[in-house]
Amino acid sequence: MKIVLKNLTKVFEGRRKKDPDVTAVNNFNFEIPDGKLVALLGPSGCGKSTTLNLISGLEEPTSGQIFFDDEDVTNVPPENRGIGLVFQNYALYPHLTVLQNIIFPLQNLKGEERLSMDEMKRKAKDVAKLVQIEDLMDRRPKELSGGQQQRVAIARALIKNPRVLLLDEPLSNLDARLRLRTREEIRRIQRETGITTVFVTHDQEEAMSIADELILMENGVINQIGAPQSVYDEPANLFVAQFLGNPKINVLRGFVQNEKLIIRDEVFMEMKNTPDKDLFVAIRPEGFVIDENGTLTCNVRNIETTGRDTSIVATHDASLEETIRVIISSDEARGIEKGPIKFSYKENKMFLFELSGERILL
């Protein structure tokens, strides 16, 4: 099932007359391909959950259209859209068993769609096996872990064979280890079912690891759409570059003078045919190279080792943040002491931006 949003906009009126209206979703145009898992990613308040609610029918758009394949579902009620919806808080019925929670959506079917109890149980067994909770069918939600409750919620969403699966921050209430396992399971389930899935999250690591495609949002506007790695490697603007990456990208103030890019008092690189101007230089933590002939001098504050990674924590007067983080190998870390250190950079890990945030292509 392909999902197409055309000029989709949602404006919430101010609560009081003097309060301004809030545009949560601003003129969205994008297509979610059939059978893909797409992540709506962005900071809190960017409009990602509102977009999900518009797709589900829980919110009505101020303007624009929503299509499932060629069917205009803009004014179709949620129960008739063929969606499966999983919420952040699971929304399980505490007095019902796992089996009863899973089959609950089927009990509301009427007419020819009505199933016998045996048919409901058979379908419940099938989806429980898919999400690997077939041994928990007689338990109640309070007897389950957070990850098990989330699987029950997913099974309940899948039992009606939805055309579209919508997941709203489904991992937010889980601890770090369980989040990792559960997101792997969601990816597996989506691939096995082939259901077009929209996954809402503010966690860039979640989105990068689980999605076929990212839709990165800010203030109700799409900043960039693309495969996770391509968005990371080729950010469209400074917001995208800063939002993706952990540790986050290092940003320094620079300026072009006489076709040379200068950071503080060092010539960082040549910039032929470029007028004099101020700009931002952004370098991924893994983009630095320790080099005695390098063009950027920082001051080492300390070395941090966090298992897999070793980081140089340094300072530079032109940095937007208090510190600069440089990821290096443990071998490179040997012998590094506090004080000045010179770096060169990997060209594919360094980006230039106008002060407005627009990307400067070299």
C-alpha cells in the first residue's frame, strides 16, 4: 500500500482569541512506497505525531489530501482506512488476557466480516507466533515486561491485516537494551509481513537503524527525505547535519577572505572563486585526522574511552559548542597528551554552510 500526502497542512487554532494559530504540518508533499518502513524523525514539537494522526484519520487536515494507493482517504474515518495503530503507552486493557487483547479488534466486526471465536483464536495464534508471544496468551498485561506488552500491542494492530501500520514512539517506555531488541523485532516483523509502515521517533539512532527512508522534520516542515545513510552523508542543511550523528557534528565559525577559508587565524582550505563571507564549517567526529601538518589546531582537554570508541575531547575558540569531539582508534590515542594538537580532515566528512544554514556545495 503506497501512501501519498499532497499539500497536507494542519493548523491548530489558538486556545484563546489572543493566542496565535500553530501550523503543526506545513504543506507536506511526499510518497511512502509500498512495503517500506519510513521513519518520521525530528525533535519534540516538529509535527511528526500530528502527521501520523493525519494519516490515521485521528486528526482532520486543514487542507491537502491523503491517498492510500489511488484511493482518496482524506475524509474516510479511521476505522475504515485499514490501519493498524500502535501507541507509545501500549493502550492494553489491564483486565483482559493477552489473547483477549489481541482479538479485541475482531470482536467489533459486523456482518459478513464477523468471525467465529475459533477463527479469532486461530488468527491470534498466527500473529502471536509472528511477534513471538505465543506462550503468553493467558497472562494479563501487568504480568508482562514492557517489551512483551509492546509485542501484544503490535499483534493487536496486525490481527486485522491492516493495509498500513502506524507506530507512534513505540519504544519510548523501554530501557536501552530492550529498545534495541524490540526495534530489531519491529524491523523483522515489517519485513516478514511487507506492510507499509510509518514509524514516529525523536531518536535518530532508532530511525537510522530501522528505516528504509527518513523524513526529517523541523517546525512542521520537511527538511530532507532519503535513505538514512545518504541523509547522514549528504545533509541538506545545518539542521540536518546537527540532528543526525552521535556524537553530534562539530561546528566552527569561519570566514572566506581572498579565496581562503580561515578558522580563527589558520588557513583551513582554499576556496577559489568564492566571495568574502562568514560561514560555518562542520566536521563529523570521525572526520578528523591527527596530522602534524594539519590546518586546524585544537587544544586537547582529555581522552575518553567508552568501550568501542576512543574520543579526544578538545576545545577551539571558533567552536559553537564548548568542546569538540574527535573519534579515533585506541592505537591513535596512545601518546596523546593535553595541549595543542593539529588535525586535517576527511573531505567526505566535512561540510560548509551559509549562516542561514543552507549547504554550500563545493
